[in-house]
Amino acid sequence: MRKLLIALPALLSLAGCGLLFAELEVPKATVTLKNLIFPATAPGVPLATEVVFPIGSDLTSITDQGVSFELRLVTMDIALAATSPMGDFGDIQSVTVSVLPPTGQTLPEEAIIASYVQSPADPHPTSISVAAMTNLDLSPYVLAGDLRLRFVAVSASGGAIPGWKADVGGTFYLKVHADYASSLK
């Protein structure tokens, strides 16, 4: 205890200099949304829907005062739910995943971060997994802990896309820097 009392003034002076901080690097943090509903489309109309990933509810420290972070998409997985009316992704030619800026921000309107094109080797997949196409830091796109993504699916036949349910999982790289000095001021 005595050593702690002697060290306390030194720690407080370091905090005043901005030297009291912690960094955490998480190579793979996964957030999964279960049974998302994707609405049906008319013939020739791509399916476009917005999905909100509650990054802050699973990774609560990123919204704390004095915390800055990097967030990058590693992979995006879409797996049809067992209760989905659509049996497989056989008629889905391509899917793009874009990040949307928070309302009122001056970030680019929309940035494609992942893309899928159906492989002839697997004409009836029940899941889609795509690696990120960019190393874009997504932290400026996170507002109050939420990350907004847009999924656009295009039919191979040009027909209507039936509605479907899927579990959507994002695997992210996360690096958090917590500055304890700013919280002591």
C-alpha cells in the first residue's frame, strides 16, 4: 500500500502529460444479427436493404469518453435461416455491401466494402461469405455505437427475388486506444 501511495503522484503527473493510456487490439470481433428479413422485389428490381450493426452494444467501450478506435471489416457472412422461404441463393448473381455515413456527416455518400459474385462451382449456395475489398477505417461511420450497411442483391435471371431470412455476421478488426488522462481532467 505504501508503494502505491508513493507511486500515485508520479502516476497522476503522467496522466497530466497524456501518458496514462491503454491499447487493445482485437484481430477478430464478430457481431451477428439473427433472422434478418430481406423483402421480396418485383421482377428486374434488385433487392436493396439497410442493416444496422449495433457495434457499440457488443463492444461497449468504443463509445466511452477518451476512447478512440479503428474498426475494419474482415469478412461478411450471410447464411439463410432454416425458416427462410427461399431455399438457396441459386438466383442471386451478386451481392454488394456498402457502408453508409451517419446522417449529417460529410463522409462519402456510400462506400462499397465487400462484394460477392456467384461461383459456377457452387450454383445453389445456402450461405455467402465475402472478404472485405478495402482497408477502410469504419470508425467515422459509427454513430452512437451503430454501423449502417446497405446490402444490394441482383437476380441472375432478372426475375423477382423472393423474400428471405438470414443470419448476417460481420467479423471486424478492432483497435481501441483509451486515454485515461482525459477522463481524469
